[in-house]
Amino acid sequence: MVMTQVKSIRRLVVAGDKRGSKLGYPTANLEFCPEDNLPEGVWATIVNVNGQDYPSVTFVGAPVSFGGDKKKIEVFIFDYAGDLYDKIVRLDFMHWLRPVKKFADEKDLIKQITRDCHQAREVLSNK
């Protein structure tokens, strides 16, 4: 399967709520710009940090499971360790995986994030 990027953005990594780290999936939070017109949901993505591409999974939308209504872009980068705060990264949206969903509890959310990561890895490995 040949995959082409749907959209690409360059954004500053900003501080988030640290919820991803508590769930076992630390994220890089990017500035949200409504004019990007990004379809909300979970995406298989590739993030470029200092010229190096990393596969990732990205959430775009409001964190409804936590009662949030402010839209965010949260990127979980596979196999990456390092401080990205105040760095500008490029994020390539490759494949939309699913819509935003509200989960009953953190346990259900973690299970879904795990499935999202497996699906994103599979999709990106076939690019």
C-alpha cells in the first residue's frame, strides 16, 4: 500500500497537562490552530525532529474523556526519548484511524490507545 501524507504542519511543542505520561503514553503537545482545518480524531503520523523522522500516533480534538472542550494536538512518538519543549517539529498526517470518542474510564482509554498505537505502527510500516 502506497501512502501519501494528507497534511503537514510545523508547530512549537508546548507544555500540556501531563495526562499522557500518567497513562503511560507521554505526548508532545503542539499548538492548535483552527485554520489548519484538521479532521478531529486519531491519526497515524510521522513527526520530524531535527531532521529525523519518527513514526507516531496523534490525537486531534478536545479531550472529552476528561471533560475538556479546548482542542489539542497530542503526539505520542514511538521509540523516542528526549525533551522537545520549545522545539519546532514537522508533523505529517498520513492516515486517519478513528474519530474522537469519550471513554468511561482511564482503563478503557489506555486499552484504546494501545490499539491505536498498534494500528498506527502497522499502517506506517506499509507506507
